[in-house]
Amino acid sequence: MDTPSPESDLQLVREAIFTGQKIQAIKHLRELTGLGLAEAKAEVERMELELRASAPDMFTVPPPGKGCSAVWVIGGAVIGALGWGLWH
């Protein structure tokens, strides 16, 4: 971070991270530090990793998943059905 912030100010960022409100955490951090969007996002993601390692029980939401497998399964089913329909 460019500008050191008081611990109480950073607590707002941490609370947003703990509750799964990453966008809000990025907004808070940008307001506190003047960081750009990409830098603030990277810092919030770094903070999230650190917090998940040090205080995993504080999180009210599970860690984000890739979410990609369901898309592949559904997409494969649709393509398979279309292909089967064209050949029969």
C-alpha cells in the first residue's frame, strides 16, 4: 500500500473481505490509500489470502471456487445433444 492507514480504517476493508464483499473492500481501500483499481484489487486479494490463512473461522462465506466445471458440463451436454440431433 502506498499510504499507511490507521488500523481502524483497515478494519473496514477486513470486515468486507470476511463477509465476501470484495468489491466493497476494494472501494474502501481505494478511498483510504488512493490506489488505482488494479493495485487495490491485487492488495485486497493478497489480504484475503493472508486472512484466510490466519483467521479462516472469521469468514462468513466459503473461498471462491473456479465455478468453471459446471459450465463445461452443461456446455458439453448441450453440444452433445445438438450433435446427436443432427446425426439422427
